[in-house]
Amino acid sequence: MKFLSVGCGDTTVIITTNDTIMIDCYKIDEYTRYLPSNKVIKALFITHQHYDHFDGMEYLKDNGYSIDYLIYSPYSRRYNDNSVEYDEWQKFQNLASHFEKKGSNVYKPFRQDSFDKPWWTVSGLQIWMLGPNKEIANSATRELHDASLVFLVKNKSTGNKCCFTGDASDKNLNWIANNTKNYCDDTLHASHHASINGADLEFIKKANIKDTIISTKSGIYENVPHPTALKRYKDNSSNKVYRTDVDGTLTWKF
């Protein structure tokens, strides 16, 4: 599992014995050495439709990659929606449509109804879809981060886990914290590049975090990463908080 240093964006590549799985794909053109030689991506999760999470799909399209499973936020954009610009939204829709026409299986999941079994098992990994909650994601006042995918990836063999939060909003995360047991208990991929928006204290406290991974870069946006958010992660991580702008690309023996 490689958490790539892509600035204030997100890209994680999971390389299994036979498959490559990606969570978001910003600036993947700078890390082509981690892409499969057969140009087949087993699964690509796009946590939400912002450029800094999906823009690498353009590179994958232009260079002949296929995606077996494309899984992305179930958000429905409203007219004059300030949380995602129209051109940004349309670019993602066009890229998703391209891969669907090429044979990708497309899923836009909300939180799974039951946790008796994983939402999906693939390449030796169990995927548990924690969010978004359908009512929050579809509310009249919704914003894109309210519908960011939040999911737990667990290695069936080792038991190692990583909770991915995309850019999930406080509302999104707080609901998960109050309605879910054991949703992390290992590595947390922090929301929204350690902005204060997405650093819900209750979610962080209840996550039982060992290590926190923050994909970020200071100096691009004001107060990102936010000092209060950084303190919350530090205070509630039993091992260490890692930052891609400080520590570079991180490799986890997952």
C-alpha cells in the first residue's frame, strides 16, 4: 500500500499479488512505475468528484488503461452547487462515461445496510462501506463532501486495516462515529488534507487510531494543514502521524 506524495491531493495504490487497486488518482502520471504493466486496474475508488482526487483518470484514459471496477461517490449535484464547479463535475462525468463504455463495472454506493459481511471482497481484501449516509448525502443542503466515500480496507490474511475518508465532512464523519463500531482500529487516512473541516473530534477519538496518514502540502490553501486538526490526530494516534509533504511517499506492508 503506497500513499503517494501528490501535494494537496490524494492517491493511494494497493499492489497485491495479482492486482492493482487505487483510491483516488491525482497526479498518477508522476508515479507510473506503480501502475500495472498490463494496464488493467482492478478497482479504482474515487472518493468524490473534485479534481485533486480524480484528475489522474485523464492520464489513464489517454494511455489505454482499463478499469474493471469504478466505484465513486453517489453525489447528485444541484443547480448552482458551489461545492463542486459545473466544469469539474462534467469532466468527471465524461471520464466515468468513457470507462463505463469501455467495460468498467460502475458502482455509486451509499453506506452498506448491514455489517454482517463486507460490502465487497476483492484480491484478498475486504471492503466495508461506512459512508456516506444516504439521508445526509441527499439532504436539501448537501455539499459534495457530505457524500464522500468513507470505507475500511482490511487484509483478510494479516488483519491489517486502513480507513479511507476522502474529503468527508464533519457531518459525514460524525454520523459514522455515532452509528458504527470498530470503523478503524488501525491506520486512518485523514480527511481533507488535515483541514479543520473533516477533522471531527468525535470521529477521531472513537477511531482508535494507531497511525494517521495525511496527504497534504502546506502553503497552497490557508490553514491547510490546520494546527488544530494536526493536534487532534497527534493526540489520538497511538503511534505516529505521517504527512506526505514531510515524510514523502509512504509504503505500508499491508
